[in-house]
Amino acid sequence: MDRPKIRFRPLDGILLLDKPAGMSSNAALQVARRLFRAEKGGHTGSLDPLATGLLPLCFGEATKLAGLLLGSDKAYEAGVVLGATTDTDDADGKVLLQRPVPRLDRAALEAVLARFTGTLQQRAPVYSALKQGGEPLYARARRGEVIEAPVREVVVRSIELLDCDAGQLRLRVTCGSGTYIRSLARDLGEVLGCGAHIASLRRLWVDPFRQPQMHTLAAPGGSGRRGWRDRAGGLHAAAGRRACRLPQGRTRIGRGLAVWPGPAPAGPVATGRPCRRLHIGRNPAGPGLRRPGWPPFPAAPVPQRDRA
């Protein structure tokens, strides 16, 4: 029996998704887009399939913000295994070389980690979404081609050593856009002389969502699209009838979209189609995603001086 065709609808807003492991960022986006029945959607920078954590998904008018979020600072918690180098620089790849791990105390490790903060020249992994000649590097790597991955300037703001035990490290990294944590682990292993790769990776926040209240792809209180309908209503209700406003000023991005910069938001709030505005800022009522037409009340009116 054929599955019923999904009837997509206009939807404006941002969903702070907790991406599961084993799923690509684009696959997670498409699942959420179908469940919300959103006509248009995009994510704000890929997370590796192995990685979990915050992946902001933009729908409708909010896709105009994707470029801004892509260039934002981010924070990660990473599990690093010393003594083995893989072709993907993470645990999903094939082991290329194994070497003994030297004896290292915490002070020595922290001294080495300090060398990886600041502005760095970093070579991207050959298995990455960066494109050369219009084709992702990972596609060429899978065909067995010899690849010279590009070296790019990145900024690592801090690295905190959370734990070190039996050749395994747990790090918290705060960095700028374009930083590969896999490359960071690989280069750290080479400096230590034993090789290293990422065993686990979780994105903690993306500026300005520094205390995100994330949502999973599991449908609450039901299964399939019905559970997500209930979730959309809960997010809508959490936003309240009025959009969040901030006094710090506003920045217009494209036609019909305004962003109020300010303190790190507890959650995003998007108005529905009647006034076609997206407001991001601190929302005392909690996170919310306004979905036009459900529940059936209009978005808050926008004062005339705020209209595009």
C-alpha cells in the first residue's frame, strides 16, 4: 500500500534539535521537515554522523539566518582515544596505524593542549563535506582518490581537559566557525607521537544558543506525525501569544525578517505568516516555535514602525 503523500505547509521558525548519533545532518533535517510538514528548511552547519548534540534547523523565513549561525562560535565535548590513527580521524574509520601511548601527566597534557588554542592553520579531514571542484572531499575519498585536503585558518578559543585516563581524554572545546574537532584530535596525537582519533563528539551550544533546550526526533506522547503535531502545539503554547522583543536594537536580514541581538536566548520564538517576522532573544516563557494555523490564533501584530 502506498504511503499517503505529505502535504507540506508554510512554517517559519527555528528548532533546536538534539541530533542522534549515526545520522547525517541532512538526514536529520529531512526527518524533521517531513514531521513538521515544512515547505522549506535548512541546517546551520553539518555535524558528523558520529556526533550528537545541538543542530539548529531553520524553516521558512528563518533560513535567512542560517548563514549567521553557520559563522557563530560553537562548543563541543569530545572523547579522544590516543594510540590509533584512522582514515576518517574518528572511530567510524579504518585504523591506519597504532603506536604506544607515552606516559603523560595532567600538567604535560595541558601544556600541549595550550599550543592548540588561538589562531591556527588546520588541515581539514579528507572525509569532510568541504568541496573541491564542486564535489565533496568525502565522495572522492570513498573512490580511493589521493586527496590534498585544504589548510584553513581557524580559531580555537579554549580547550579544557575534563578527564584523562588509560589513553583516553575528554575535552571541552570552544572554537570559531570552520574548526574540525577531528583534525584537532589528529594533530594532537601527532604532537604526542602516538596518533589519536575522536571516539565521541557532542556539540553543546551554538552562539547565541548557549543554554539550549534541545528536542529529539522521538515523537512525545504518541507516534509518528501525531506526536509531532502535539509537540508543535506545545512549542507554540510555550512561546505565548506575543513574540519576544529586545530593546538592544534590531538587524534586518532580507525582506520581512528582523533579528533583535541581545543576551544568549533561552529559546527562539518565531511568529507565523501574518506578519512574517522572526524575533530571536531571551524568552521568559521558554523556547517556542510558532506554527501558523495550529493552534488557530494569529501571530502578535507588529507595530507600524517595525514593518519592512
